[in-house]
Amino acid sequence: MPLAGERPTPVAPERVAEWIERFAAISEPDSGPGVTRLAHTALERRAHEVFTDFMAGLGLTVWTDAAGNTIAEKPGTEETAAVGTGSHLDSVPSAGRFDGIAGVVAAMLLAERVVTDGVGHRRPLRFVAFAGEEGARFGRACIGSRIVAGLTTTADLHQLQDAKGVGLAEAMAGVGLDPDAVADARWSPREWAGFVELHIEQGSVLADAGAAVGVVDVISGSTRLELTVDGVAAHSGGMPMHLRRDALTAAAEVVLELEALAGTADDGRRITVGRLEALPGSITTIPGRCVLTVDIRDIDLERQCATAEDVLERAAAIAERRGVTLTSRHLAEASPEELTPSVRRTLIDVAREVGTEPLVLPSGASHDTQMIKQVCPVGMLFVPSRAGGVSHSPHEDTDFGDLARGADLLGAALLRLAR
């Protein structure tokens, strides 16, 4: 039997591919290319059931909390605080196969190797599939991990709605969860000694640098806004150009102004308009209303807040000049989070011990680990994304061998933390 802290048998790339494809098959029918498995739907719960069955089959204790997170535990030799790993199983519409799922599959196969090889460890090991990480449906990311970190409450769940007017609390209840009991899902810092997440990079920094693995030092914060531009709907032929109060042309100018505000320097700041809806949506009607979402990301909190204020000021100035009105709604907020230096050092050390020099880099995307930092020490491993780093797209791609290598490093780090 391997001693505590030793590396289990390497994960086979073929096993990674097998499970990535199995989860990819759980997708909304007739939803177009890629994977569509939105948060708090029956499909997301089905994916969690696959995770549950696999972990239970290994002899682990498995439970699902009121938030929808599924946790599997392998006891240690002592009853002490646990160390854990995992990621999420929901997706954005028409997503790729790897975002979130890669970290869950790594956790599953690591659990399999630890059990099969009989690897000893002092601390309990926990493997987590979080619920509702993607903010695509309800405008707020990391719902499951925010709940366990105490950052989202039952009251918050009753305030959020999707584009169809379905409330988050309603959606949770509809798949058998209890939104009024989520306080019971909160993690206690006394029960957690550390958490490490493996994820695809969702960018091209690692591939461009020729690095086999990345270690994240900071995760960007995000401010999400919804802007509504109200003009006057009118006949496209009858209304002269100089008399129009076109909501869409005003919104289009806002989009370009925000692009200019973000600039082209790779300094960690990013501004994205991900959704723009013109109403009433008729080819012969000048749009009278336009609704757009703004996602501001930054690794610097002060600059993130200043950018949000600047966005609103510039959008308001455009609206005034064009004779339309602007209203705004704050959707979500997350601060940048520096990950724990001691865990980062462990990840760097285990990579170097096998001859791999990791690249330390920030994450522009939000992750569940960002929220878990409120509970315990945390770290993140990135594996390279291919296809130019494209993610949230059917073209998202990562080499299965790179994922297997990442899972091996994840296992070595987790077992070292579990000593």
C-alpha cells in the first residue's frame, strides 16, 4: 500500500476522454452544436447523478446539499479537517466539453486511483461537483459555491430570475432542491483544510508559452450590469432619420464606447457586452427599447469599481446626446481574489518534482475556488486550452494527455495537503 502523500498510479488519458464524452452527451436536445446543460435544470441534476453513482461505486460516502452541490468523501486515518477538489457540471448555451467538467472528471479519476491503489492519507478527501457555476442563466456565477461560502442567502435566491422570468428559487425547487434550507449547506472552516481546483485555462497563455501546466495566483473579479436604453419605436419608412430616437443605434454606440474604454492592453481589465436585445424586434420598426448586459472583469478591485462607474457615466452621456433614456440594474458583484500562497507553492513544487516547470498566471474567468477562499486555503491548476484558447464555444478543446497530467499533479498536491 502506498504511504500517505505518495502519488497514485497515473491517470490514463483514455479514461479522461471516456468520461469527458459521457458528460458531453448529457445535453439539451435540438439545442444546436456543443453542450447545453444550464444551471438548476433536470439535465444538470442528471449529470450530478452520474457523479454520485461513480463515487458511490468506489465506496465513498456521497450526499447532495440543499444548494445542489454533490460531495463525496473518503475518510482519512484521522478525524480532522478535510481537503478537497472538484469543479462544476453546468454549462453555458452551446458550450464546449471541458469547462468545469474537466475538473470534475479529474476528481473522479483521482478518487478511483486513490481507492484502487489503497493510498493512505491522514485527512479526509472530499470530491465536489458544484451546482450552478455558470452565470449564463441567472446572471450570477458560482451559485453553489457562493452558498457554501456564505456569500449567497435564501433571500438572494428569491430575487434572481432567468430570461424567461423563472426565479432561481423556483428553478431549484423544481429539480428537488430546497432553496429555503441553503443555510444548512454552508461549509465550516473547521471542517476544511484546503481546496484545489483543476480547470482548462480558457485562454492561450499556456499554449503560447509552451507551458504544460499553469498555477493561478489571482482570480479576476467581475461586475455585471444590465443597461436598458429607451427611445421611441416608430415606422422605419415613415420616420425621417433626423427625427429618430433609435434605442438600438444608441446602444450600438455604447458597445463601441465600452470597447474603447477597455482598450487593447493586456493588463487584466476586460469589458464584454454579451447580450443585446432590440425591441419590438420587427424589421419595419425602429427599436424603441434595447437591453444589453455588461460584464466587467479585472484583477484590480479599485480599477474594477472605477471602470463600472465609468461605464455608467459614458453610457448616460451617449443616451443624453441621442435623446434617449438610460436605466441600469446591478446584476452581480465579485471581488478579485488572490489564492493562498502556501497552496500555490505546493502546486509549483509537485510540478517541478516531475520535471514540469509551471507558469504562474492570473485567471480572467471566475471559478468556484474564488468563493471557497472564504472558507479555507485554496489553489488552482490550469491545463492548456487549444484552438487559440476559445472557450464557452463548441470549438473549445484540450488535449486529453494534458488533462491526465494535470490530474496527476492535482492528486500529488491534494495528497500532500492531506498529510
